[in-house]
Amino acid sequence: MNALNTLSHFINRGAIVSATLLLFTASSHGDLLNIEDCIRIALEKNYDVRISENATKRAEQDVEIANAQFQPSLAVSTSDSFNTQIRSGDRLDGAAQPQSNAQSNRLTVSKSIDTGGTVSLSTRLNRNYSNSTNSTINPRYNASTTLSIRQPLLSGYGPGVARANRKLSKLSLEQTQLDFQATVLTIINTTEAAYHSLVFAQEQHEVRKAALDLAEDLLEENKTKEETGIATSLDVLQAKVGVANATDRLLRADKAVEDAQDRLLTIIGEDSLLGTALSVEAPDVGNPPMPEIDSTFTKVIDNAPRYLTLLNQEQRRQVELRRSKRNRLASLNLNGDYALTGLEGSALAAYHDVTERESFNWQWSLSLDIPWGLNEKKANYMKAQIQLDTEEARTSREKQRLMRDTRIAIREVTTAIDGTSIKELATELSTQEFEMEKAKFDAGLSTGRRVLEAQQRMEESKVSELQSKIDLLNAYSDLRELDGESLKRYGIQFD
């Protein structure tokens, strides 16, 4: 069973994926890599996903091992021996040079049962040959068919003990599946954050490039005005410094793009794209949905692996408690055998005697073992009770923390939504201020320095707006990781 059952064509390209963000133009950077591609590649190639999936596969084999305990077992044995003496030492030997041959063959089928015992059915055929004249049947075939049972009656008795290992192995498998699901959610969130960082870096690059173009235009205008006597050499120098600063910011933006791209490719494990110029889709954050705390918390409790993991641990402790409760008793074991036998001069005749059921034997026994005071057994039972209480406390504590984290995550989203609106307004203001200052400069009513200052404020406002939108996207990603909605978003299903 593969823990990751379906990584289908990613549906719901997202509640906030469709358009472009501000100045972004996909064709300006290279090959387009959308977020769905990144998630698909990450789930196929990320090493953490691979390690976690292998842990799930190992747990599946542990379940097979535990189930094998209750599968029938077949055992076959055979032996042959020959003995000869140079002379007889007793008249009862019946031969001057005694010789004998003994052969034994046995077939046993046994099976563990849910009561904690073992049932087995075996058949044995012994052949004995001797040159003694005292042997009345020679060769002699002794056949038997035996039904045996070994059953604990106190400690070790019952399905709660017998099935414990199977139940625990299945719970361990569920645990690794939850761990795998948590790994997938983490990788999705990490990939989305890295993707958003690359979006921001490329968007910022566009802003810095546009700012450099404006600074170069302003420099040319100042040179022209200097030639006509309207501007001074200081105005030209200020414009040159503005170009130099804009160039520096563009170079830093180039580096930020390359760094963000490397981080993204490292996370998704796609080394073949290293050194390739990529472009990414800029999600649209227009009309973002406002999460509601009660419905979100319900999804968190139903889907959060870290909470489901504690519920799983609680179930494990309950299984161990039931087993310890039974095993605190003294050991009382019942052993019983019933055998039909046959003795003839041929194997077929000997087994015919067995079917006649006239020759048989049986035995049973009880064994009681009482450790002094049963202190170890009682201590193990008390320990199991304490462990269960601890897991219940951890589960309740985690539920509290999840409620807290849900409120925090929702506040992050709502704050980011408000922050985005504020940053958009600030960008609009700084853009109008720049345009007004530029118009004054063209009319000879302002200086180049004031235009440069207005341009820089506009540039930083645009970058700040970009960052606020990336913060909003990351806040949504964190919330989706918490409530498990990332799996539905990308069409990922588990067995």
C-alpha cells in the first residue's frame, strides 16, 4: 500500500491564483514554472518526502509480520539411524550380531488463536527394523495423529493480549501515515513560501528596473536643462547619484532573484533547473476570503496530523493498558494432547489402525506460576495507566494549542488583508506625489533632488505593497497547512 495514493492533476489552482501582481510580466524572465508544477516536483523528488514514505513502507511490513503470527505454520521433520554390534551381549538381543534401523517422519500444522493459545495437529510415522528373532513385527510401523492445545487461562489469556501486537502494528502504520501527511503538508507550505519569495523577488526586480529607467530619464532631462542654463551642475550630479543608487538596488534585486530561485529549486529537489532563468506566476490577492474561526478550528481538529497523532498514541496506550491488566494476573497454563495410534507391519496398515480409533492416548496438565506479590505485574499495570493518563493530558493540551494557533493564523490573515489595503493606498499616494513633483520639475518649480526623493518613496511603497501581498499569501499557506486544506487544494489523497 502506497501512502501517497493520488497526486492527481492539481485541481483548484487556488482561491487566490489567476492574474498578475502589479508589474509582473511572465515572459520577461524565462521558462514559466507555476506553483502546481513546483508542488508536484517536490512531492516526487524531495528527500524528506522520500524518507517519510519509506518509513510508511517499513510500517506496512511490520503489520505483515504481526499478522503472520496468526497464520498457520507447517513443520516437517525426518530422521534415520542405523546401529550394528560385532557381537551380542544378551540372549534377549535375539541375534549373534544385533542390527537395527530406526526411521522417523513427522508433519505438524500449528496456529495461534485469538484466545492467546496455540492449537496444533501433527502426524508421526516411525519405522523400526531389527534382525532380532524376538521381534514379532519386523519391520514395525508406528503411526499416530495428535491434536494438541496450549492455552493460558489467566495472564496472557484473551483477545486483548493475543491481538495486541497486531493492533499496535496497525496503529504504528497509521502513525507513520500521519507523519507522512505532516511531511507533505510541510513540504507544500515550504514550497509555497519559497515560490512566493521568488514571486516577490521578480516583482521587486521589475520595480527596481522601472526606477532605474526613471532615474536615467531624469538624468538626461537635467543634462538638457544644464545646457540651457535652467539646471545647475549640482542638479546633474544629484541625478547621477540617483542613477547609481537605482543601479545598486537593481543589482541587489538581481541577486535576490537568483537566491530565491536557488532556494525554491533546492526545496523541490529539481537540480536540472539550476542555472536556468525561470519565471513564476504571480497570484492575485484581490477580494481575499476571510476565514471564520469556528469552521476553521473544526477542520483543524479533523485534519491536523499533530492532533491525530496524539489520538493515535492514546489508542496505543489503551491497547497496552488492556494487555497489562490481563497480564497482571498469575500464570496458569493448560496443556492437553489427544492422540490416535496404530501399530502394524506396513505404513498403510498402521494408518488404517489410526482411523479405527481403537488405540489412543491422552494427557492434560495445569501449571501455575505466581511471582511473590505479583509486584512486577502490578507495576507494569500502574505504569500503563499512568502512560494513558499522560497521553490524554497531551491530547487535551494539544487541542488547546491548536485553538490558539488557529486564532493566531486567522489573525495573521486578517491583519495581512488590512495591511495590503493600507499599502495599496500608500502606493497610490506616493505615485501621485511623484507625478506632481515631476510636473513641478518640468515647469521649473521644483528641484531634481526633490523629484529623486519622491521617486524613491514611490519605489519603496511599491516594494512594500509587494511584500504585504506576499505576507498575505504566506499567511494563507500557514493556515492551509494547519487545517489540512493544502491537500484538497492540490488534489492530494491518501489511502
